Amino acid sequence: MILVNTDYIPGKELEMLGLVKGSTIQTRHVGKDIAQGFKHLVGGELKAYTEMLDSARALATKRMVEEAEKLGADAIINIRFSSASIMQGAAEIMVYGTAVKFK
């Protein structure tokens, strides 16, 4: 499966199949929250949060690809990510794009 954030794939003629998406809601781990709180005092990267968001993006992307595969897609174009706070300590990561088939 080809994944791109452009609205075309060079050298390919595309047939649009439709919008596909994937999402996940992740919460923070209380123990990691305390450790990251100390990091906030001295500055620097909050690695536990970076890892959590990387994992969430990967899971959301996997779900989007699975949805595209059900449509028989060869690729997903115009991919975009978004995130939103759902509640204190929880965030939704969403990825969406257009499933296409090569002509």
C-alpha cells in the first residue's frame, strides 16, 4: 500500500474509491505522568509522550490502511493527521485520506 500526503502519485492514473480513516484514543500512564512532570521542571523532550503519540499514530494509520484494503485500494493519497483532547489526560489521534486504485 502506497501512502502519500500529495493528491497524486507520479506516473499513476488514479480512480478515487473514497475517504478512509483510522483513529485511536490514548491516555497517559499515571506513573509516567509523574516522571514527565519532573521533566517539565528542568525542560527537554517528554520522551514518554513522544513514544505514546508515535504509537497512537502508527495504530491509527494501520486502521486506515485496513479500511482502504477492504475497498481494494492500491494507495491512499492526501493523508492528513489530526489530534484533539478528549478529556483530561486523553487525546484522540485521527488519520484520514483518499483511497485510490490504479487504472
